[in-house]
Amino acid sequence: MSSKNCPESTRQKMINMMYLVLTAMLALNVAAEVLESFRIVDASLIQTLNNVNKKNEQIYSSFDVAYIQNPTKVKEWKDKADQVRQKTKVLITKIKDLKEELVFASGGIPLKNMEPGFQLSSGEPIIVNSKGDTILIKKEDDLNTPSEIMINKKKALDLKTDMNGYRDFIVSYLESDSPLRENLIKQLDTSDPKINLKEGGEKKTWEIQHFESKPLIAVITMLSKMEIDIQNAETNIITTLYTQIDAASFKFNRLGAAIIAKSTYVLEGDQFEAEVFLTAEDTTQQPEILVGGSKLPIKNGKGVYHATASKVGTFKWDGLIKFKNPEGNIVNYPFKGEYQVGRPSVTISPTKMNVLYMGIANPIKVSVPGVASENLELAVANGRFEKNGDDYFVYPAKLDALGKITNISVTAKMNGESRPMGSMVFRVKEVPDPLATIGGKNTGSLRKEELMAEDGVFAELKDFDFDLKFKVTQFDVNYTGAGGYSKVDKSTSNRFTQEQRDHFSKLTQGSMIVIDNIMAKGDDGTNRPLAPITFKIK
């Protein structure tokens, strides 16, 4: 029957009204597990944001170094990169200030205003504002404040306008047919979502889709994601600008270290002198090298010159290198050299590779024929060394990825005085992050029986030449199942807790587990956040 034929009584109307009120209250009661998930995701996003920011700062440092070396060549591109840096900083600051406004409006408290002796509990939701102050979020499930500020006060519309302006600015540096241009436009897209007929065909704006009737912690997480999108776009555009510095120069795709000595034969008591420098090679085209009018065989971009050492003495030789420049013209590079028949002079060779790593002992062998090891002296510009018998261990003081400052030089005590024997420049890198693994895997599928048989989460440093170990010190296990079910169990070691194991035994086929918030400590003394790993129960 229709309602017209069966009118509702006053009592029934009151019951219906109470039902509507209860339904609304249930809609406002956001599940604690959902809030916890948003908190975990936001913490992971902030960690990623810090890593992206560090990478961008390294690129800007490369601009600074290149500008010092060649201001005329680099100025145009550095000025553009500086503009990108400033525009990015302004937009990121605006988003951080927006987070601060939202959190304060919902009762957030700065940690500096807390009572003396207050200790922040692990996992409590926080933000860090543009001034570096930490603010405690008090109402993660607040649905009213985000809608009031972002929608009613039109702060979301202002943010959308700023995002559009930033996007248009950075893509203006790219050609119209550039694939990167299209990717950046998609990455920073703020267009309104398409109408979904399954949801009633209601038209929504970008602002409403992201910020209306969303819990405060969900809005904070969305703003963190936007920060990452902006800084990833910054990475792409400044990397492109940096490559333009040498767009019209020779293209080299492989580097190597080279030592050229004035003479390879030195009498005891004489001075040995050598030049140490970085060589560049284009493996896509081979040069033509002539000595005495004859072509040399080319191996790995280098001409191989052979001369029979039939007698002791000094022998001079010369030749010509022919190489095609970026304009397609052949350029001639004459060279001269000499050699002496006799035993070699100084040898400086790393026992692993032409790279030193921060925080670990890098073994180096040094020898000078005719000079006892106790009469050799090392000097390390950028670090220190320790002697162990006839060998040395070098400890770099800071990163030097371009090999500009890390120079190891050798002097020998001969006839009561110190004589320089030579030197070599090394690059310095950080020890790479290990991979988190379970049973040797860091992603994919696991049978429940395989998972139950494992002890915990381990950190593996794959394809690294040093015997360096990392140990996991903490991790979280996030479970997901049917119906949006989720749960998080924490471990403060590298072993699964009993609670985690109990939950493993209840997992069903198709369940997902995500291991995140992983920290590992290495033999080099560093604590590393590791990338999350995900497994599906099969």
C-alpha cells in the first residue's frame, strides 16, 4: 500500500525520526581501525616526503657545483631551477599551514605548550608545521572541521587554484610534445571527477570529493599525498633542467679513474709525480686513434698501443684522436707521450672497487717498490685511516659522490726527507638500504604454512661487496581481509610476536599482510627505515 492509503501515526513518525538520528550518529562514528590505517599511511607518506626532499636538495647542490665551475654555461638553467625551488617552497608551506589550521581548529595542541614531563606516546597522531613545531592531533575523527574550513571557507578552492598555477608554471619549461609534460599534468590533476551513474549521477567537484565529510586524519593524509605529488613533480622538472646544461656538449655515458705519470721509471731518491683524474667515455661511438699513421685497435673506447721494450731508455711517441662532435663534425685531438723501460713506480689500489663507503672500514693497499711499508705515509683529504700490518682501512668523513674532495695521497721517507709518490681520487657513497624479507622474499604470495614456519623479518643487503649486516629492530604487521577488516600488530624486534603468530593462524586464502614501519640497524651504526613489503596468502 502507499503511504497515502496508510498514513503514519504520530508515534511512527517519531520512531522514523529517531532511526534517522541513529543512522546519522553511526555514520559519524568512524571505526578506530580506519583511523589507525590513515595514521599509518600518513606516517609513511611523511617518511617518503623527507626522502624526496633530500633527493631534490642533492640535485640543487649539483646545480651549485656546476655553476661554480662554469657560471656562463649553467646560469640560465640554474635560474630556472631556483624559480622552481621557490614556487615549490611557497606551495608546500601553504599546505603545511593548512594542516596546522585544521588541527588547531579541532583542538590540536603544540607539544611545546604541554605540561613539563609530558611524553608523546608511540603512534599518537601529529603534524609538523612549516616552522618545525610538532602539534598533537586531538580529534582524528572530526568530520565537521575539515568541511567547515575546506568547503565552507573555500580553502580547498584556494588550494586548487594554487595547484593549477604551480602545474602550469612547471610544464611551461617543457616542449608541448614532451611525454613528461603529459605525466606532470596527470600527476597534478585537479579536475572534477566524472559523474558516476551508479552513485546517483550527482556531480561532485574536486574539492568535495577530497575534503567534504572526511575525518580529519583522512584530510591530513590527503594533504601529505599532495605534498609528495608536488615534490615528485619538482624532482622531474629540475632533473630535466639539469640535463639541459650539457645538451649541446659531448655526451658521455661512462666514467673511470685514470693516472698518468710523467715517468714510469724512478730511481730511488728521485721524485715521483702523477696526475689523477676522471675520464669520460661515449660507448655509443668509438673514436679513431692514429699513432705513426697507423690505426690502433679500440677496446672499451680506448686505443691499445703496443711497443716492444727491447732496451732500457726513454721513448717518445705521439698520435691523433679523431672524434665526432655533437654537430657531426670530426675534431682532431693530437697527443704526445713518453715511456721508460723499467719497473713501475707507485701502486695505489682499492681491494674492493673504486668507491669508498661511509661508516665502514674500506681496505686499501699501498706499495712503492724499493720502499718498506713502515716508511710510507698516507694522507686522506675527507676522512681518516687506520693501518693494519701492511694494509690500510679508510673511513670517509662525508659523502663525495662526484669524487671532488676525497683524495688519498702517498709520501715516502727517503734519504731523510718525505717525497710525494702519487695520489688518487675516490667517490664516497652511502651504504645502500637493505631489503626487508620474509623467508628470502620481499613481495609476492606465501602459503600460511610457510609464513608460520618463519621466525620474523630480516634485512638483506643484496649484491654488496662488503660483509655488512643489518638487523631489523621493529616492524608493524597490517592485516586486511574481507569486508574491509584490518588490524595492526607491532613488534619491537626482528621476531614475530606471539600475537602476530596467533593472527597468522587465522588468515584465510586471499588475505593480505603488509609489513611496514620497518627499522633496521647496520654494522655501520646507521638506523634505516626500510620500504614496506606486502604478501598475499595463497
